[in-house]
Amino acid sequence: MTIEKPNTVRELAFLLALSTLWGASYTFIKVGVETVPPVTLIAARTFIAGTILTAIIGWRGLRLPKDATAWRRFAFQACLNSVIPFTLIAWAEQTTDAGLATILNSTSPIFAFLLTALVTRHEPVTRRKLFGVAAGIFGICLIVGMQAFDGLGRQLWAQAAIVAATVCYGGAAIFGKNFKGMDPMMPAAGSMICGAAILIPVSIVVDRPWTLSPSSDSIFALLGLSVFSTALAFVIYFRLVQTIGSIGTTAQAYLRVPIGVAIGILFLGEGLASSAWVGFACVIAGVAAMTIPARKPA
């Protein structure tokens, strides 16, 4: 399948949808790990999502690639985009404060930018994108509140795990360009299948899942995490990598924060610091700088 020339408004709408789906994943994970160990939770997440996507591909009359090269790429993408980062974040969320975790995990555009500038150079690295990275990080700090940094260093290993997961996400966005021209469902399904194949044996050995007694809340959280924040989200993700590029796609990391804050205001009655409105403006400016293509001179 060939992705047509991107429409900016449509792609920004997809970016907003992806930000919402992945923003909700933190809540799903937090509830899930209450009664399900991290490795088993993520093994189930990838298995359910992979099964759903494979069924949809079959329903559409398509077939997953059969060549070894494609599946090696799917496996590598799975390690960068699900197996390692999903497991690290699930483990870390058992102890790390939500505000600090949000800040640390929202830095993937920085790593995508640095990897692009210093290593791959697969797309233009401009001052405009550098401004977008800086404005987004500054806006995140204003929205969440600088007091979130009070706990920095107290749970050093958990926080280091989140940073490592963020580096993986930056690399995954770049490596995802290898699937250009492929129907977005193919790498989404292939990477989830490979992720499940890696994690299920680990789960059996480490957690012995047949001995667990998960709560109904954790089960519903797992289903929401698998169907919406994984299966649907990854189809959108691979489309965006092809249309707006890897640095632009990682901009959803910034949007996740104001969306989470908005959900807290609407449904949980949480307050909002006065500096947050300036933060919102910075985030929007940063995302725009990283995603909206510059006009070419006549």
C-alpha cells in the first residue's frame, strides 16, 4: 500500500489521536500492574494486540510478508518499540510518581532528534525542529509543574528505566522508516507477534501466570491497553512515521501531557497551575514546528 501525499490537517488529527491513545496507556498500565506482574502484562498486551491486527489483516484479504528479511525487521522493531520499553515502563510505574514519569517519557523527540542529527541523518535536521524540541520540553515542565522534579533521583533505577525506554522509542521511530510503502498494519501486526513470541516464554518462566489472580480492574485495563493503546495506536503510529517522519511522529510525546491534564480536569476535578497555560502554548508551538512542513520558496 502506498501512502498518498500527506494532508497536514489530517495527519495532525492522527497525531492527536495517537497522543490520546498512548496518553491513556499510563493509566491502563498503572491499574494493570496492581495485580499482574509487568512481564506478563506486556506479554498479554502484545499477544492480544497482535492477534487482533492479524485477524483484521486476514479480514481485509491481505497477508503478512513471508520473507525472512521482513520478519527480522519486525523483530528488531518489536524490541525497540514494545518488548523493552513497554516492560521497563510497566516495571517503573510500580514506584515512580506519575508527573515525573510523564516528563521523563516525553523526551523521546530529543533522542529522535539527536539520533537523526548525529547518526542516521535520514531526514533534514533544521533549526525549526530544534526549536520544536526545546519548546516542547519547556512546555511539559510548565504543565506538569517543576515540583515534579522533587522526586528526581529517589527511585533512580526506575527513572533510569523510563529514560532507557524513551531512548528506545526514539530509535524505533527512526527504524520505522524501513517500512515505508508497506501497509501500516503489517509492521504493527508483525512487531506485536514478534513481541509476544519473545515475552510469553519469559513470562512463563519468571511469573508462572497460571498462578496469578488478577483483579477485574486489571483485566479491563489490560484489554483497553491491548485494543486501543496498542493495536489501534500502532496502526496510526506506522502511518505517521511514513507521512510526517520520525521526529514529527515523536511529537505525540509532548501532546500526551496536556491531554492527560485535560482528562484530569474534566473527569477527576483536578486543578491546573497558572503556568500551565503558558506550557500549553509552548507545547503547541513545539509540535507545530516539528510536524507542519515549511513552505518551499517559489
